[in-house]
Amino acid sequence: MANNDYNSPTFKKLLDSLQQQSWELELIISGFAIFGLFTAYEPLRVEMLNAENEDQIYRFVVYFILNIACSILLFNLLLHVVLRGLWIGALGLRYVSGDIEFEKLRYSEKFTKYLQKRIISFDRYIANLENYCSVLFAISFLLIFYVLAMTMIILSIVFVANFIIEGDILPQGVGGVVGAILIVFIICGMCLTFIDFITQGWLKKKKWISRLYFPIYWVFSFITLSFLYRPLVYNFLDNRFGKRLILLLAPIYIVILMITTLEYRQSNYLDKEQQSSSIFAKKENYLDMLTEDGDFPGRMVIPSKVITGSYLTIFVPYTENIEERIFNFNDSLRPKNDRRGLSTSMKINTNWSEEITSARQKDSIRKVYLKTFNKMYSFKIDSLEMDEDFVVTTGMNNILGFETYLKISELNEGKHLLRLRRKLKRKDTIVTLTDVILPFWSFKE
């Protein structure tokens, strides 16, 4: 009989032996995992902020989920290492001192009886620590699957909205109806699955409800990928100790989340997170202040607060919102098939669409695109209006954007206000509004 046959006595003895020595494997894996997670945490956070800054919703969701998973694993594994250390220390103390002898403490009868009832024995304390450590180590990775399940449900809704309701897979009318039905099904199924999870299987216990819930459970087992980790879940749920630990961890995560949102407010009126204005200069708008990995440019960036030259460099980072504004201003640029979103780097077809087939056509459309942007955006320094043409370029950290230069040699020395102004269409009229206000100081060398 094969050694990996789960019904064989040999295999069961092997599992029992590994179970006794599992704490060594737990500590080794926890150590390597904690080191790797600490190394990966900051890059993941920076990439999440970068995606948020560039309005890349798909990329932001991916890194946001990875950041949450990394945080959960770090907390659980650090707690596991602390409890394992306490367990090893308790074993060492037991070797030296044996069990607790309450009579030698010479406490009053009231305290002796209370401590004997609460503690019972030192061996029981060691056994409880062992249980907590083993269950906590297993549940750490189970929680990552729960995060993945939540992500898959959200992606399912996004998929239906983008590819069925707004896509070309089905005719427009049919796609709208089918898509709405699917989204309602996914949302209702998500709520029922969550209720079943919180109540630890209540929907599966009632006979008539279980019959209605089973098809939803079957579909969501694939959407949430629960078939990968289902044995772990039910092994927890059939164990009273595991169920108690899961219920204990939930409020702990909520408390940690609340603690991380706490901040000390220093002023009734001043705030470090407010946008740049005539009275506030935010670091995201000045290139020489963007020195850390997590610093990303704001909606407009100039080299510094103090300009000593005769010209001023201005960089406007590209976002998908800017492209949407350009389409609204010049509807002829809006493509029939929007190419934004997830794509592969494999070059299967280099054409943009059936109408755009040559490099000359692509270059021509890019020129119209940039001409529309230049028509929309202009500047104002104090009361002096300026209008210089932008070019497309890549700035710091290879960020795509628009750059231009303003002549400021004739400005008086001192403080000035730079305004980025934008035109937009409202029905049949064109309105000009101020997008960004930046203070800067001009001094001659």
C-alpha cells in the first residue's frame, strides 16, 4: 500500500509524528514569512499609492488587496511567534519547576481556591498555548483565502458591468437585462454567503432553507475559490476551540482598524492634507520636495517654491480623468472601442481599431488629442494670463504627463500665484474654471 494513502496506518503514524514536531516547522515558516512580508510591505504600499494617484482602479484594487493580505499575515504571524516563544518559555520553566504547587504559596483559602479553579494546572496552560499557536498559524493563511474570495466577488461584479452590460458580448438591450440579473444574483448570493459565514453555517442547518441555498453555495464555491480551502474551514467549524478563536479574532481586527485610523489633530483650522491654495503650499506640487518613495506628483507640479531663473517648468501628470475631459470637449476623439483597462503585452494585433491602421493615422490623432488639451488648458500668474503649448513627456519615476515652460523674467520679485485654468463644455456654452492654485516665489540670481 502506498505511503501517501490517507487510509493507511503508516500514513496516519507519519501525520501523528509530524503533528508532534509541527511547532518547529511553524517557527521556521513564520520567520521566513515575516521577513518577506516586512520586505514586501512598503513596495506594495507605494504601488497602491501610485495606482491611486494615476486613477488606475484595477491596479489599485489588486495592490489594495495585497496590502490587506500582507497586513493580516504580519499581525497573525507576529502574534504566533510571540505565543510560540511564550510556549517554549513555559516548557523550559516546567522542566525546572514542574507543576504549580499552590500550597507552597501560602495564600489565604479564598485566593487558593480561586487560583486553583482558574489555573487548574501548569500543564493545562501549556496545552492551551499549544492549541492557540497551532490554530492561529493555520487561520492566518485561511484569512488570506477569505480576502481573495471577497476580491473575486468584486471582480465578478466589475466583469459583468464592463463586459456584459457595457461590452459587445451580447446585444445592448439583452446585455443590459442579463447583466442586471447577474449583478442582482451576485449581490444576493454575496449577502447570503456572508450570513452563512457569520452564523457559521446556519443556512445549511435548516432543511428548506438549505435546499434554496445549495445552488447559490455551489456557484459561489467557484466564484470565491472556496473549493481550494474548504477542508480547512470545516475542520475549524467542527472544533469548538477553532470557532472561539475565529470569533475572537474578528473584533480584534476591527479594533486594530479603528486604532490605525486614529490621528491627533493639532489645530482647529490648519490641516496638512488640504490642497494647495493662495495660503497653503502642498509638497505634492513641488518637484524638489518629492524625495520619498511614497511621494507622487499632484495635479500640477513646478520645480520648487522658489524660482530663480527666467522661466518656469510646469508638469501636469496624465490621468484617465484628463482623457475623459478631452473626449467630452472634443467628442470626435472618443473611440468606438475604448482600449483603456487591463491588457496583455503580447502583440497579437497592433491596430487600434478597424478605422486606424497606419502609423500616420495614429500620429495624426495624437496631434489632435494634444491640440485639444492645449485648447482646454491655460495659465494665469496673478492677473497676467498666459497660454503656452504643452508637449507629452515622461517626468519623475517615468510618469506620463504634459509639460510646458512659462517665461517669468518680467515678473516682480516676491510671491506669485500660479493658476491652471481649464475649459469645459456645459450644454452649448464653454466655461473656464480654475483647476489648481500654486503659490511660488520669484527671485533673480
